[in-house]
Amino acid sequence: MRTCPFCHENHDVMIDCEPMKKSLARMRAKMDAYKKEKLDEEHEWPIQEHVVKLWKAHGFPCAVCRGMVALCGYVQVPKGHPAYGKWYDDVDVDVHGGLTFAQRTKDGHWLGFDCGHFGDWWGTVENGHGFEHPGKIWTVEDVVQETENLARQFAEMAVAGANDTRKESQDGQ
Ligand SMILES: [Zn+2]
């Protein structure tokens, strides 16, 4: 057992730290409320994290970045895409932990997820956080794959959206 640097109780793993969980949830709720209010603003480059990889998959710009506690994956959808301009809670995709990020640039709208959920490993090796707990270890390669999985769903969503529009215009005739 070690003394937790956050709550000063004795427990080895972050996943056991209730005060930490509550504090993180509060922090995230505050940041989210702020970002949601500013969803219409365009940012130069919205992702305030160290970029590990930038590439394109399924026609969309993709990014993997290293955040404070974990790696994160992002995909940018263009204007006209069904997910463009939406808050992340309002976009229905199946990605690790659910979407946790939405921000816009002049070229498109970035949506992303992170690998810092409970059940994920927040390690000491890659980010120096000083904690270890027995969760899934996400490598950059894993996050690249999950990001491409997200890009594929956005590609399918674009096709479905186009079909809906076609159907609506046919129905309207
Ligand atoms: Zn603690």
C-alpha cells in the first residue's frame, strides 16, 4: 500500500480513489459546459495536447494526441457531414468510452475520445503520472486503430445521411 498523493489515504490504485474520481468529474463537467457554450467558435487548432500522429483515414483527417493522463484520438468531419457542429453527446457512434470532445476549426469539426477512463491504465512509463493501476494499456497503435474505427463510422454516417437526403427529396416529389 502507498499513500495516495491525491487524498492521502492508503491505496495503490487510482481506480480506488473516490475523491479523485469526483474531482475529475467536476473538472470535466466545468470544462464541458464552457466548451459547449463556445461550440460555434472556430479555433485555429483546437486540440491542446501533444500531437503524436496526424494522418487521414476513410477520407477524414485524424489525430492521436497525448493528454494529461492518457492518449486521445480525434477525427475531423467537414461542413455538411451529419455530425458537423454537433456536441459530442449528440453524435451516436461506438468508440472507446464514448466521445468526450467536440470543437470546430475553419476546415471542419473535430470529435474525439480519450483513453483515460476508469478501467484504462494511466501509466507511469509513458506520461509520468506516478500512478499505476491494472487497466488496459493503450499503445499509440491501439489508439490509431480506434481512431480509424471512429473515422469509418463517420464515413458510414455520411453515406447514410446522403441516402436520407435523397429519400427525402424523392418523397417530396
Ligand atoms: Zn486517493
